[in-house]
Amino acid sequence: MDTTQLLKGVLDLAVLAVVSDEDGYGYDVVRRLRAAGIEEVGDASVYGTLRRLYSSGALTSYVVPSDEGPHRKYYGINAQGRAMLEAQRKDWQEFAGTMGRLLKTEVVR
């Protein structure tokens, strides 16, 4: 199954969940999503999502100098982002429950 479209629908939620645990820079967020099992996530999709969530006021950002290369822009969740995460978490739980019941019904037939 191609999960590309599914991922597009839940990438905001996944990114908010990742940065709710610990602030992170772009590639760090990508790495943590992949480590959690979302292996097909693209770098550009995550960077775009971080920028969009920041622009919408859900994330804060700050720059940390790096001796090993360019400075890194870190993103962290704020109160608005936590509220968004909580609302999306509830939506996800309802949707996943509905799909679980539907698929179980489909399998039994």
C-alpha cells in the first residue's frame, strides 16, 4: 500500500508529537520520525511542515551555532502547538477507532 497520501494527512500531527518530546532541528526531526517507523517521510516534506507550523504560530524557533557546519535552526512546541497537538490527537483517536471497527467488519465478511 502506498502510504504517501496517508502521511500527508498526519504529518503535522507526527511533527508536533516529535517536537513535543524535545526540540529539534530539521534533519533531527526527520531522523526521529524515521526511527519511529515513518521511514518513507521526505526531508522536504518535514522542512516544509516545520516552516508552516512555525508560521501558523504552533512552534517557536531559535538558532544554535555549530562548530561542525552551518548553524542549526531548532523548533520547539509552544502553548498553541500543544493545544493543536491535543486536538489532533483526539481527532486521530476517533478516526483510527472508526477505521479499526470498519476494517474488522470487512475482515469478518
